[in-house]
Amino acid sequence: MEELGRVNRDLEDFAQAISHDLKILLRSIQAYNTLLIEDYSNSLDDRGQDYLDKVRRAAERMNMLINELLTFCRVERKTEAEKVDLNELVEEIKEDLSARIAERGGEVVAGTLPTISTQRFWMKELLTNLVDNGLKFNKSDRQKVEICCEEGERSYLFRVHDNGIGIEERYLNRIFTLVERLHPHEYEGTGAGLSICKRIIDKIGGKIWVESKLEEGSTFYFFIPKI
């Protein structure tokens, strides 16, 4: 077990180092592409303009993939539990996502949430992914994500509900895997967010599931044990 743990740590360190180097190279690609657009776009025909736009979009997607890889590595790191005021955490998440919320005319609302003992980074990443999904996969004119929490004797049960596009029943048990991406051409993103949520919940010792119907929104439930 010690050898396995060492190998896992080495893999995480390697992934982080590679991600850092890729970030540097990617910034160079994006910078040169921006210069091409600014200095030479008027000299290009429609096909040339299209090529530059494809480079830009590919670089943006690569940036998202690298960020997801770094997040996955951080999730794998052991982290200590601490007292977390979930009301403050949700306000922080809303601030982080303020551009997307404003762009889509959405709102994120939460009932009165407790202060719990948990791993702060994991909890923020978990709720951020669920809220972001609720806004991203949403065609409603008034996008809305609601967060609730019920305290039980031994655990906390969370509910994150959105009025988005919903999920087909056949995908409900597959959306938490890394290989499943339901709308690769219609919506931005890497598809790794829900698999990261599942990994976090597994490490905490809880459970996550979803109830959803097409065009009727989705409700993600998860519980975490009290520490």
C-alpha cells in the first residue's frame, strides 16, 4: 500500500509538472494567434479567418482540459477538514461565476445553510461544478439554480436543482464517468466536471445521484457524513 501511495503521488506530481509546462506553451500559442488576428486578419480571406478562429477555439478548449487535469490532481491530494460556513462559500462561488450568471441572466439562490466540518477545497469544487452545470446546460429565459441542505443525525443531504435542459434517463447512471460527454458540439466544456464531483464524494465517503427528465431540469443530490 505504501508503494502504491508513492506511485500515485509521483503520478500526481508528474501530471502537475506537465500541466504547468503545457500552460506555458499554450499561452505562447494564444499570444501568437492574437498577433496574427490583429496584424494580418485583413489580409486573409474567409478561409484564413476561419482557420485562425479554429486555432483560438482549440486553444481555449485545451486550456479548459489542462485546468480540469490540475483540478483532478488537487482533488487527489489529501486535505484536512475544517469548519466551513456554507453560506459564505456559496457567496464566494456566486462571485466566481458572476460573469456567467450575468451573461445568462440567471440567479443562484440558497436557503440558510449550516456551518459544517469538511474539506473546503473539495466542497467548493463540488458545488461550483454543480452550479456551473445548471447554468451552462440551460436554455431557459430565467435560469435558476437552487441549493438546499438538510441536516440528519449522521450526515448532511444536499440538493442542487436547476431549470435546465434535463438529462435523458438512459444517461443518468453514466454522466459521472470521465468518458461520458452528452453535448460535445452544443455546449462548451470538457465533460470532466461531474466525474470530479463523483471523485470528491467518494473520497469524502458520501454518495451522489441525479433525478432528471428532458426539458424539466435536473436535481443533483449528495450526502456527506458528519465528521
